[in-house]
Amino acid sequence: MYYYIGIDDTDNLESRGTGHRARQLGTGLQNAGIARLISITRHQLLVHKDIPYTSHNSSACLLIECEPSVEPRLIAYCCEFLLRESAPGSDAGLCVASAQNISVTIANWGKNAKIKVLNKTLAHDTAQQSNIYLEGLTGEKIGVIGALAAVGLRHAGNDGRVLWLPMLRETEGIFSALELKKRLTLDRICTREGVEIQDTDTMMADGWIRPVMRDNKITLIVEKPENHEKYEWQHVPKEYIKSISN
């Protein structure tokens, strides 16, 4: 069964960010034999003077696969990890939800977290209505707002950029589109206009590949390089990816 794990506000100004903690957590779950990590995404939430945040107010979501019988162990592992690894002064929140329990209400919570100031009481009420595990673990425990939002946004499938896929950071060189899709478990490779390139087309991967979520598909956006004969495509600059995923 597929599960979504949302985490938020695990850092302070001196520590590594929530994305780094998400990758550590995913690796730990795999090494412990609890779950198979499929992907990790970053989700940008509202930046507002009434919302405490460390640097960007972003949260992270892990998509995993595991047996329903290990759900208690899964939750316990995540709680122990965040209590141990969250930075001093952080307000860490954790959300764990099976795919079948994520309702339109949860998806709307994620959308609202990008445009509205929300509160932790309403977050808990919303999660409880859908039988979703949500807990604040450190500090003021307001990280539950972003943790629940990350789950809703990832499940909706039209928000965020991908921080982790198998071999994502280790992939450099020239590949055919089909090779790259298989290597990184991408769903599609397309232009900014949404036109998919041919599987036989070649492209350069330079170590900073950041797919985004579009139409519930892991999507790599590419463009034509200037005056290059060895390959036909390159991924768009990080500035563009940030502009469409923040």
C-alpha cells in the first residue's frame, strides 16, 4: 500500500533543512526494512509575517510503499527519528497517511496552506476527520500545518519539485530520453509547453536534475541547448524550476 509522510519545520538557521532530513528519514525506513522509498518532494507554502518559518516555509513529503500491518512501526520510527534529529528550537510536525485516506479535504488543506494563514487546531481537526495521523513533536508543534499540507499537495499531484528519486543525484552524462526515464523512474520528459520529446532523443544530465509534479506525473522539463551537436536537449535552469515550484 502507498503511504505519504509529511514533515515540516525540522530545522533552524544553523542546521540542515527539512529536505535533508526527509532524505535521511527515507533512507532509514528502507534500511530498517519498514518501507520502500519511491520519491520525496518539496512543497512551498505561504510566506507571511504571521507565519513563523526558518528560511522558505517549505515542507517535504515522502511517498513510500509498505504493508498496512507495519503502520504502527512506521509511525513510531518517524516519531523517534524527528525527535532525535530535529534541530533545537524547531517546531517539527509529522503526518502519516495511507493513500486511501487522503480526501479532497486534505488536498484543499494543502492548497489553502499556499495562500492562507492556517492554525494547528484546524490542522488536527482536518486530519482527524479523514482518520489521518498528525502530531506535533517539538517546540510550539505548529509544524503539523505544513506536514498535513505536504501530504495533501503531493497526493493532488500538481505541486512541488522532486528532491529524491533513485539515482537522481548520481546521474550525469548523455542519455536517451528512454534511458533516463527508466533510470530515474520519470513518468515523462517534456518542453516548457508540455510537448513530450521522443524516447530516442538524447539529452544531457549535469547532476542538478529537478523534476516537478504535473498531472500526478513526475515530469522533467527540458529545452534545446545552444549550438551543441552531441545531444538534443538539456534540462531547464534551476531558476526556472524554482519559479514554477515555489
